[in-house]
Amino acid sequence: MQTNELYFTRAKNSIPGGVNSPVRAFGSVGGTPRFMVSATGPYITDAEGREYVDLVCSWGPAILGHAHPQVIEAVQAAAARGLSFGASTPAETELAELVRERVSVTADAAGGSAGAPIEKLRLVSTGTEATMTAIRLARGFTGRELLVKFAGHYHGHSDALLAEAGSGLATLSMPGSAGVTAATAAQTLVLPYNDLDAVHAVFAEHGPRIAAVIVEAASANMGVVPPERGFNRALSAIAREHGALLILDEVLTGFRVGPAGWWGLEAAGVVPDGADWAPDLIAFGKVIGGGMPLAGLGGRADVMDFLAPLGPVYQAGTLSGNPVAVAAGIATLRLAEPAVYARLDAVADTLSAAVSSALAAEGVEHSVQRAGNLFSFVFSPEAPRDYAAVKTQQSFRYPPFFHAMLSAGVSLPPSVFESWFVSAAHDEVAILRILDALPAAARAAAAA
Ligand code: PMP
């Protein structure tokens, strides 16, 4: 039988590090990455035939669980009609309308005061492209150069956004990336998250040169660190006051934490002090493509119309709006009804409480981090509000915890700097398997 070990050895010969995205290499938890061959519902199966309850969910897209029959059916039907046309399709407009409807329905429910942030949507293939386009667009629209981002936030791997980013860079302790020129790096100003004084200060100093502030709607790439009350709303006001744009990155949160993403939760008042504001641009990814390579950038019509062919900001893609990916996205969004979100919230409640009590029973200091149905754990007694605080945790406790769970058949994100992801397919049987695995994993964390 081909083992994970053998597949990894073979992969390292022809793929850098044996992986096509760094965090998959198990760099910070050690051991051999699992090579996956199939997934269905809450389960994923590796090349050795071992099945795991999956709490990675493809890093977000799989909110319905893996291989939902209706999504697969939609994908198969689309594939049978042709894989890529390089021309417009009716389904792209359908998806754009669906996104517009969903995002403004929540605003209307809240009284309509927050407006409808998605007036137009351009489809791309990855979250990286969505945020990269957002920045170019913001620069083109404002005629300004500087960009403000927050330490520990990950917005994909375009040059301008790699400074002090979360996700794989946090896992590998990399402050940035080789290959990004000093000139590019100098145009990105990095601030501590949740620190409005720092935002005011940077605008006081550089205001007329700042094109945009980009922020994860709720940060989840340094583990989960939610925005403090009113933070996003204040960012929007400060940016507006100075003629800069606010780019809300909902690649991870969009259509996952609620029907209209994190902004929808704020607009509907689910998040206190969040109502009555709207970002200028929103980047989507992950769930919008239901597991296929699809992402999008949406926002104010006057800004979006600055994109070619109407405007002077160029952006394009051979596979943009790919018909098979769009079919997966439409099917996923149509199935993602309120009951799905209620289930995701309930699963997140159960699991976060269970992990916390297992750790507490072993005397492991930790804090539960939560943003909607996204959650993670930091090994420190106090909830961090920014990246500097996240980094002070006892992260050495995570690898043994992770491996104990993996041996018991539960696949967690292979880094303490990532969120856990649940799906509506995580039923009582899957949850019980996770709960059964927790005491031994907590003991392993305590013994580290
Ligand atoms: N923004 C956020 C908030 C993300 O979490 C990610 C990916 N994890 C991205 C952007 C980049 O998306 P992609 O990996 O599809 O390029």
C-alpha cells in the first residue's frame, strides 16, 4: 500500500516542500502530512484509507460538508456543458445578483440604514486576486498610493499584502516574503489590530496619501481575533473622512459566518455597535465558489465601474467566472439557508465549549477565541486583541494536541494560527467522535 509517508517523499521530489500551499506541509506541528483522496459530509479520507472528522473544511468553503449531492449534481451538469468558454455566461449574472440580494437583504432587515454594499461584483478565481484587484482599484480610484493593513491579517499572497501577514506566514514566523521589493513594502503601512489610536495617528501623518484600509472583517488568520465593538464601523468613518476607501476582506467570513457574511452580522445588529456603516469594497472567496476556484470583488458601483472595460483600472482572467465554478457557487449559496447557519453556530458552540472544558480539566491555560461560527484557542489566559499578544501564547502545546486528535481520527488545522471550520454536515455522530478524542488530546497539551 502507498502510505502518506511514501506519497510525501515522492511529492518532495517534484513539488517544492511536497505541497502546493505551505501550511499543508505540517511545518509547525511536525509529522507527516496526510494525503487526502476523498471527502464526504463531515469526513475526509486519506491515502491509507483512514477517515477523519474534518475541522478544516478546505479552509472554509465546505459549509455544507464535503461533496453535497446537489452541489455535485450542479457541477456535473455544468461540466457536461463545457469546462470553460472565455465568454460571458448567464450564470455569472445570476451569481452576481444572488450576492447582491443576499448582502442587501440583511441590510434591509436592519432597517436599510447600512445600505447595500454590493452594487456590482466582478468574479475572479482566488481570494488573492480579489484583494489584489481591490487595492489596484482603490489606488486607481483615489489616485493615491499608500495602503493600511493590520498585523496578523492575511489577504492572500500578492506583494503589497505580505507584510506581517497571518496564516502560513504566522505559522512559519515569517515577517514578510523575499522577492517583495522594498519599494512595494514601503507603500504598505502595518498597524496593530483593534487599535483605533494607531489608525488615527497614521491618517494624521499620511492621510492625503492613503488610498485604502484593508481589514479582515473578523480576523481569523492569526487564530480567531474578533474586532472590538465598533472597530470596523470606526474604520469606515475614518477612511471616509480622509477620502480613502475601506476594503473589507470577507474571503474567509463571507457567507460562512452568516448569510451576508460578517458585515451582515454587524448590519443586523448581531454584533453590538456594528450597524449603520458599509465598506466601499468587499472581497469574497471560499464559500462563494463552494469548493471550486472562484472568488469575487464587489462594492459601490462608482468604484467598481473604474474597472476595465468601463474604467482605467485593468483586471482580467482567462478562467474568471468559470462556468463549472460558478455552478458550484450558485448551488452552495442557494442551499446555504438560515437553518444551515443555525447549525454551524450550534456546532461551533458545542465544540468550542467542549475543547475548553477538556483543556480546563487538565489545567491548561487557554482562551476561547470566537467570531460568529469561527473559533480557535490560544494557549494563554487572556484573550488577545492583536498579533503581538497572539504570539506570546504557549504555542508549543498545540502540536501534541493536534497529533493526539489526528491519531484519534480528527483532522484539525495544522497550525495554532488558524481558525477551526465546521460544517452543517457535522452531525451528532461526527461530534461525538471529536468529543471522545478531547480528553487524551488535552492531556497531551498539558504534558507538553
Ligand atoms: N483573505 C483572507 C481573509 C483569507 O483567509 C484568504 C485565504 N485563506 C485569502 C484572502 C486568500 O485567498 P486565496 O487563498 O483563495 O488566494
